[in-house]
Amino acid sequence: MSIGKLKLNISKNDLLSQINLITFILLIVVFYIINPSFLNNYNLKTLLLGMAPLLVMACGATYVRLLGSLDLSMGAVCSCANVLLVTLFPYTGFLSYIIVTIFGILTGLVLGFIHTKYKVPSFILSLGMMNVYSSIALLIMRAPVPVPKDERYLIDWGKISYGIFSLMTILALIIMIIFYFIQKATPFGRSLNLIGANERAARISGVSINKTKIIAFMMCGMTSAVAGMMLTAKLKSADPASGNAYTLLAVASVLLGGTSMTGGTGSILKTLVGVSMVTVINNGMTIIGVDAFWSQIVFGSLILLSMVLTTDKKSRNLVVK
């Protein structure tokens, strides 16, 4: 990549970040003017709580997107984790959280291995895996089921809060900080950007391409499972479709945060801005009484804008690897 192209790509992503930050602030101002209760303590706590599962999932999605790849199975893995956790509670208690986390890691391992071993495009492969995990979730549980009263103590941690910050929100922020540190301060994190920017050059530089990709997918699977467990504590129930909507929301958050469509540039902190925008739009539209369909129109418009600003026209065939 020439210096001129690199500068152009960086400037586009900086422009998107600035647009998103300004848009985010304007949205808050507009929603507050229309309905001042938008910024009261109760709604702020609701916003932060609703943001937690999405932020965790978007952290893993950012790693995969930095590679120039895409995991569409995140929502299905989230749903699977949700129903699996409640199913395991009577038998393994708190140990269920560890088991479900391992399940999430294994889903990423399978996806990453097949992707690297057989060179199947991640978009197509994860689309197939999405159907597999959605079916598994339905096989485990056909319909939404509340967590039994005898096992409610296993999810009571979801009730703990400190002011407007719930324990779930704090855990999500801690996970985000860990992912940010990994991206910025470890060889693995730097490899993500190198592979996304130019896989051939990364290989020549000695980067372990397959290993890095598999780990990225494993971490994405793990965050999807953690998001599913958070939904269990938040909803106090198991629903085989609980995570379905989160795939689009996570992808939207990553793109709105400025992570390039072709990979190579992006940041966990910028993804936080994207997650905040998505959450504010969802919550704000609801609180001012606007039909939910309008929020989808807003998401679509913002995603199209982010694609225009982060995609190199000469690299469109490399959007999904």
C-alpha cells in the first residue's frame, strides 16, 4: 500500500470517527430536547445495562473485522449460550458459566479452523454455522423459559448496581479494556491489523496467519457466549432467539466505530462509540415514541455512510475474506 493510499485510508477513517462522534452528541441533544427524561438516572442506567451484552459481542467482532473477515454466527452462538446456561444450572450451578464460555471458544475454534484449513470465505462459512447453532438452540429449548426460582440466585449478580452502573456494565467495560490492551500492546493485536491491511506482506514478515485468525475467531465466539450469559441475567429467562438481533447490531457497531470494511484499521475504543450510537438510537427512538422501523432506517443509512468512507474502491473484492 503506497503512502498516498495509506494517508487517504487514515483520513477517511478519521472523518468517519469525527462524523460519528458529532452524530452521537447531536442524537443525545435531540432526544433530550424531545423528552428530557432521556437523561434521567433511570434511563441512563437502562442505556448502560442494555449496552453491556452488545459491547462485549462487538469487542470480539472487531477482532474478526480487523482481519477483513466477518462472523455472522455471533447471534446464534449468543442464543445457544443463553439456553445452554439455563439448561445446565440444575446440574453444574456456577460452573455452568465456565462450561458455556468454553462452548463459545470452541465454536470460534471450529469456525476459524475450517476457514483457514479449507479457505472457505468467512461470510459463507459463518452463515452456515449460524443456521447450525440456531437449530441447536431450538433443539435445546423450543420456546422462552424463565429461570426457575430455585436457580435465580445464579443470576442475582445481574441485579447488583453502583449508581447508574450495573455490575454487568462494569464487567463489559473491563472486558473492553482488556481487548483494547490486547489489540494495542501485544504481538497478536498488531498481527490483526497487519493481516487485514496486507495478508501477503504479513506472511512475509513472519506473522502466523492461520494461528492469528483462529485465535480471533475463538475470542469472537467467547464474547458471543459471554453476551448470551449476560442476556440470561438481564432477561431472567432462556430464549432460543434471544441473540438473533445482536449480529446486525454488533456488525453495525463495529462499522460505525470506523473499523475498515477491508480490515487493517480500527480500534476497540472506536467500537465503543459505535455501540453507544446503536444503543442511543434504539433507546431514544423508543422513549420518544417513534416506530422501531425508523431506527432500522437510521442504522442502514449510517452503515452505508461508514462503508463509503472506509472502503478502498480498488479493494472491494477484499471486503470479506
